[in-house]
Amino acid sequence: MSGGGGVRVLVVEDDPVAADAHALYVGRVDGFSVVGVAHSRAAAVRVLDRTPVDLILLDLYLPDGHGLHLLRALRAAGHGADVIAVTSARDLSVVREGVSLGVVQYVLKPFAFATLRDRLVRYAEFRASAGEASGQDEVDRALATLRAPHPSSLPKGLSAPTLEAVTRALRETPAGLTAAEAGAVVGISRITARRYLEHLVTEGRTVRAPQYGQVGRPELQYRWLDGRPGGR
């Protein structure tokens, strides 16, 4: 179990092997620390009663009650921790109920580390949003940080997994990347990388600017917006 600052996470998962894996995953993401692991609803309540928690990774099928029943009881008791449901449940009525109780993300089992890392990074960006929005666009942009790219919303020829990889490369490089640099990181051509980067510009998630200081025509550099006005 990891400690320290950042987002404090409680892992609630009845399978000890899966719980350890989830805790390990969380500990590998900068800005997150695991402050507890619980294998049942009752154990989760005990941790929450004694330990400050910002985010719960919540399995919905627990040995002593449904995860949403736990969440409903926590809300009634005044616990305001956000929740990412980590579950095999695919019932959309359960999803709707979870959203009404404050579930901000769903991660379907089985999943790889990259999937959970992406959701945690998105959550951290959303959590970092502060101040008063200047308008509807800024509100929409803040909420959009919680959503993964939807394949059907992408232009023809673009794929959601590659878009996530390009997005992750930009997030991990605050100084920005050129199309050639992004392509090298992701393993795609410069031309293909530029298509994805331009799509992110169109979506308002990335800004581009000429990169000066080189001989010849300056290259465009793309930088991820952090959710604040102007990306500053």
C-alpha cells in the first residue's frame, strides 16, 4: 500500500488478487496513493470511518451487498468521495443509477493498466478544474475530460486506441510535441500523427503553434490543454 499526498484512493474489491492488482496499478500513476484496500462493504465502511478518501475504486459485486448499496449509504452518511466503478456489470440501468450517486467513471473488467491509468489521469484533470467557467464551452471541456474518445465520433480513418495513445503522449509531455515526435512516441508516421493532433485541435483539447529556432520552415508544435483558460 502506498501513502503520501495527491488523490487518496480506497480500493474496494472482493477478489484479493484483483484488489492487489488494482492497488498496484493506482500506485504507478503519479498523483495517486492507495490509503486502503477493502474486500467487503463492511470493511470499506471501516476504512472510510477512519481514513480521509478522495476516490473509491468500487467493485459492484461484494460478498455482503451490492456496491451501489454501499455508495447510497455513504452518501446518506455524508461521505463525498468520488467513485470509479471497476466491475464486470454491463447493465445500463445500473450505470444510470451509479451516475446519479456520483460514479464518475466505469471501467469494465478485465482491463489493462493503460485503461485504468487513462481514467485516473482524466479524473485528475477534472478534479483540478477550479474557478468560475467563462462560458458553456469551458464547462463542456471540463466535463469532456472524464470521457474517453467514442469510436463513432471520430473522423473516418482514425481509431480510438491510437487517439488515446496520442493523447497520452501529449499529456505526458507538457512542453508539447511536433507531429514527428508524437509519431515516434506512439509508433505511427508523422503524417498519421498529424491527423490525430489536428483532430484534437478541432476538439479544443490541444493548441498548436510554430516551433521556432530551427533552420528552414518552423514545425508546428502541439500542446495539451490542461483545462484552464488558454491552457496556462
